[in-house]
Amino acid sequence: MNVFRLTGDLSHLAAIIILLLKIWKSRSCAGISGKSQILFAIVFTTRYLDLLTSFISLYNTCMKVIYIGCAYATVYLIYAKFRATYDGNHDSFRVEFLVVPVGGLSVLINHDFSPLEILWTFSIYLESVAILPQLFMISKTGEAETITTHYLFCLGLYRALYLFNWIWRFYFEGFFDMIAIVAGVVQTVLYCDFFYLYVTKGWFSRPYRL
Amino acid sequence: DIERAQHDEL
């Protein structure tokens, strides 16, 4: 464990909690892409199946359970409890254009052709593009609530910090996982445009435009 | 294939 990975995980946890609390407190999921949240639930489910097969550490197990629990709770709030506030018209990204290529790629390029490993690879590839429906929805509505931008900032920051974690691990442990690194770079690049707008902050006053 | 170390990252 290193400082980049720990702060990355905490940033990820913060993003998940921020979103869940925002929806719960405001009793509304306006401006939130339910499709992205479903993709994240799939990402955690397919990646953390090893909860059933191996124990790494209490931290690892607790975080995985929290991530999965919050992901499904968020999907439940969006599609069940507060479904009346779900903005389906603007959440129109064709996720099949993400899931199918990612599924095919995970069967073709992986570390080991075993079910668990292919599902892990699928999860890594899917996570790198899972935010696209959300970014697409914001570009269509032309605006994002402030709290939603904080959610996206923390979410984007987490994988950027993981990139530093992989540099650290390569240098100090000689460890590197090319699949996770390439997907992590793609995932972080997708946030660059958003990061620029978020940091310049100028756009807070007027609606966020991609 | 090299034996895959279990994925220890979240």
C-alpha cells in the first residue's frame, strides 16, 4: 500500500458517498446518469467476485463490500425510490456500444483465460468508459449541479492517483499490470476536459458546457 | 502464462 493508492481509494470512496448522500438528501437524482451507475455496479460486481474466493486484507474486503453496497443502493435510489426524478430523456447514451466492445476485448486481451480473470479484465475495461453516459448527459443538459461536479472530480482523481500508484509500484516493487495501466490512462484522459473546466472554476457561475 | 498474482488492488 502506498500514499497514492490510499488517497486514490479514499477519493473513490468520497465520490461514491457524495453521490449517494446527494441523491438521498435531495431526494432527487436529477442530472445523474442512471446508466453510468448501473455500469459501476457491474464493474464492482465483476471485479470483486474474488470476495468469495480469496482474502487479501480487512481493508480490501471492507472497501469492496462498501463499494458494492453503495453502488447498488445508488442504483436502487435512482430506478426505484426516486425514479420520478430520473431524467431518462437526457440519459440516452447507448451503453451497448460500450458493453459489447469491452466484452469482446476482455475475451481477446487478458492475462489468463479463466472466468474470474476475464470478468476482472471486463471490469477494468468497463470502468474506463463507465462515466461516458454521465458526461454525455451533462453535455446534453448543458449544466451540472455543483455537488455533481465534486462527485466527478473525486471520481476522476481516484484513477489519476492510481496512475501514480502504478509508477510507485513499478519503481519500488517491479510490479505493473499493463491492462490496468492502459485502461487507467484511458479513464483519466476522459476526465481531462472536465478537470480543466472544474479547475478553472470560472464555469461555476454559468452552466457547465463540454 | 505466468501465474497471475491475485489482484490486490481495489
